[in-house]
Amino acid sequence: MIGACIVDTCVAVKWIVLEADARLAARLQAAELHAPVLLHYELANALRTRVRVGDIPASAAQRGLDLVRNAPVALESTGTLLDAALALALAINHPLGDCVFLALARQRSLPLVTVDQTLLRKARRDLSGIAVLSLAEAVA
């Protein structure tokens, strides 16, 4: 089990929505967790999508957002991360939002834990100096 890490939105969604790897995501909550403030905005949007497609009711989305807002995740400002995130996004041709999490991982010298296989593959192939772990690897 990893001691400290950056956690991305895909992992946080699994704390709320019972889907594959939800149990692994719950185990990760025992670690020291960090994320950019962007986590709450992305999570709210992901939960909105889950309500729209019928995966969860609106009340569960609100409870889930409240749960994560009160979770012991140290939130970091994105202000100092944007330049680095843009450089990373351009380097791996990936959305800026995900690259904010990568930039925080680089800045804090902590691994990023994700279930986003595209991000995992691109980061491992095209970046050095940033550890990116799958959820399964982080809780093993």
C-alpha cells in the first residue's frame, strides 16, 4: 500500500459510485492523499454525468460531492501548476485537466494514482520523472 499520493478524479468517483475497483479505491483512502482544487469541480461534473445517464440519483451525487469535500484530501491551488500542466498536455497530447494532476505529482514528488488507462499509458511512455500508478498498483 502506498503511503502518500496524488489522487485523480477517476479514483474519487469510485468512492461514490459502486463500480469496478470501488473496493480498491476505498482502500486508497487510508493513504495520505493530495489533489489539486480542480478535483471538486471535475468530480461534480462527473457526478452530473452519472445522474444524466441514470447511474445514480441526484441525491447520491450531492451526498458523494459532500463526502469528498469532507474527505482528508489535501487540496492544492492550481495557480502555480498551469504552466507546467500546459507543457505536459502538449508533450503527451492529453487534456489539460488531467495534466494539472500530473503537474502536481511532479511538483510534490508524489505518484499520481489513476484508473485512466490512456493517461497511464501516455505518461509512462512519454514522461520521465513523474510516477503514475494504476489503482491496483497503489494498493498492492
